[in-house]
Amino acid sequence: GAGVSQSPSNKVTEKGKDVELRCDPISGHTALYWYRQSLGQGLEFLIYFQGNSAPDKSGLPSDRFSAERTGGSVSTLTIQRTQQEDSAVYLCASSLARGRQRGGGTNTGELFFGEGSRLTVL
Amino acid sequence: AQSVTQPDIHITVSEGASLELRCNYSYGATPYLFWYVQSPGQGLQLLLKYFSGDTLVQGIKGFEAEFKRSQSSFNLRKPSVHWSDAAEYFCAVAPLRGYNKLIFGAGTRLAVHP
């Protein structure tokens, strides 16, 4: 597809179960981001991947949260032992790297967001 | 600490009226600035961005924003609102160096009366 694809679009789980959320970025985008959108909390940064560099995990709220990006493309966000406060919409975004591009010009690294995965923990 | 403030949680305007959504930021240096829109059930879409140069930035859907360094503001404007503009609007900042690690405001929900 042309845009960022996320699955599942909706997930309902029981407290204590593990969940996996998937993100398929735009082809050719080297950067991938996960954000969480909670009621009353706004959008918060979770993790950032860029190529083969070590990810920036500074936004992960606890060690129950982890993410990986296989082959520099698809990413999976895993939440272990889910809690009710994990209920939120998890947004994935991808972008080209910011900076000068081959052939001239500068890329501003605009983020393109998916429609999100809504997680409800009962 | 770096932060973005959108003082208005909810705004209602009549169709055809002008619109201004406020955004103030607190940052160590002038950051990159963005406005995103989120329509019901859809992902975030970039309306416009400021990186450098002219402080009045034009975006999609007839929106514009003005960067005012002295006020640390980046307010979004539209001269005439359409019913389809009803959505949630987010202001965001990113550091000049590194990557677009966006810090978002809490959002302003816009309702449009016919």
C-alpha cells in the first residue's frame, strides 16, 4: 500500500495478557516511530528506529514494553502483562531520514502516520 | 522541560467564520514546528511545518500558521472554516538536530456549526 499500515486496528484483551501490534511503514522510509495516544494524555513518543542504528527507546513507559524492527522494515510493538492503563491508540509513523538527499535538496523528515491500533485492556 | 501548550481544548465556530488555534512552546532553542490534523477514525495528517525562512507558512486545505519567536508561538489560522474542518488539531515541535522526535500539544478539538 501507499501509506503506513497498522494491524490490528482494534484489539481487546484481558489484563495480564501479552499483545503484539504491527506496523508496516512506507516502502523506502528508513525511520520508524511509535507513539501512544491516550485520553487526557495526548500523544507521547515511545520509540524510534533509524536504519541499523540503535533505537531510541527513551519513551517506553516500562520494561513491559518492547519493540523490534526486522530487516529495517516491519516493526512490532509488544506489551507484556497488559494493564488497564495501557489502553490507548498506538500510532506508528515512518519517514525518510532528515537531511540532504542525493541529487540535491534537503528532506525535512516529515512523519507519515498510520491509522493506529486501538488497544482496550479489560 | 520541553513542552507544547494548546490552551484551547475545545473550540466551536460557525461555518464560514475565521479560525485561529493557539500554540505556544517551551524549548531551549527555536525548534521545528508542525501542525497536524486528525479527523475521526483517521491518522494524523500534516497540515504545515516551519523549518526556517518566512515566518508565515502556508499549508494544505487553506490553513496557514505564523511563527513568532518573541512569543514562542505558532498559531494556526484559516480565513473561512468549512464543515469538513471539524477535527482535532495538534501542534508539535521537534529539535533542530537529530531527528523529528515530535513533542505534541494536547490538541484542540474543533467543532463547526452549519
